[in-house]
Amino acid sequence: MQRKKNSKANLENYTRLFLQLGLVLALLIVYVSIEKKTYDRNIDDLGPVVLNMEDDEQIVEIEQVKPPEPKTPPPPTPDKIEVVEDEEEIEETVIESTEVDEDDAVEIIEVEEEEEVIEDVPFAIIEDVPVFPGCKGNKAKLKECLQSKITKHVNRKFNADLASDLGLSPGVKRIFVMFKIDKTGAISNVQARAPHKKLQEEAIRVIKLLPKMKPGRQRGRPVGVKYSLPIAFRVE
């Protein structure tokens, strides 16, 4: 025989109702707990408070300085002075005389100072330029006169027709000449560089014909003076 379920006894129909009741109850508990007031406790008598300062604070001890004791007076001067003999012997120091006898010969050696050697100085930085015969005036005028005299000498003595006979191409040709006016004022160490050997030899010949001059000076001493002279000419 099969039993039949009663529809009123089915609890699943009350699930929604139970859920709503649970939510209402939870909200009620929360509201009551929020609205509940609390009061502070009054402590009327706490009794005497004792603070222990020994553990936390450092105690500074002050040392009492005693006043200085008065100095003892010096002993009185004795009425009688006793002389104590010194038994230790003192060695006397003998100082020998530094005087020289007349019989002793004293040799004096004279040291000759080496003369400072000054090398040849370029014409551009020489203190006193060499003096060409006939030039006068101050340093600037003597320098200008020397250059002018050398230029006139080369223009007068140089054989300009030599270049055309050598078959050189037309145009400007240059010869670079270097020589030295030595300590005696004479011309020496003449060198030349030219586009042809004949022109080089001609330039050397002309420079060697320069007259003897008064030598140049550096620091008051006669020195050799280096002089460079460019020679330019045109070949038609």
C-alpha cells in the first residue's frame, strides 16, 4: 500500500519565509548593538602615586672641590755658608791657534770662468744689428739701412740676362739665399736654392761681394748673424 504525501507537510514551501525572517532578525541585532550606549567608569581614588626615578634618570654627582692648601714657606737662609770642595777633576779643553806661520806657503788656485758661448742669432731677433759701411742712426735706422744697402747691392751686381740665356720658361723666378755675417763682420756660409744651377752660382757670387761690416752684438758680445734674402726676377 503506497502512502500519499500531504501538501501541508511539505517544508520546501516555507523556505522563502524562513529566509526573510532570518534577514529581519539579523538587521534587528545589528541595529540594537549600534544604538547601545556605553559609559566611562569613574575612578574616585587611585591612591598615592609613586614614581621610581632611579631606573630611568641618570644621577649627576657633583664633586666638592677642596680649597688649595697654603704653600709651605721656604726654609730660612742659614747664617753660615759652608764651602764644599769638589773632588771631581775637570778636563780643560785646549783650543789650538789657527794662525798660519809665515814660513808655511799658501797656494791660491785661480779658477778661470768659462766664457758663455752664444750661438748664431737670426737677424730678426738680434739686439744690435750689423752695421753696413756708411749707415748711421739708432737701432731701427741701422736695421733699415742694412736691408736697403744689401738690396741695392744685389740689384746692381746680379746678372739678370743670365736667366734668358738658360732657356727658362717665362714667368717670375725666385732664388732663396742664406748667409752669415760672422763675429768679425765678414760674409760666410753662403747657400742658395734656385731653379737652375747657374742662377744658384750667380747668387752666391753676388753675396760674397758684400763689404765687410761691423759685427752684430747680443748681450754686448759680437755674434754671428744669420741673414736670409729672397731674390725674385721675371723671365720674358
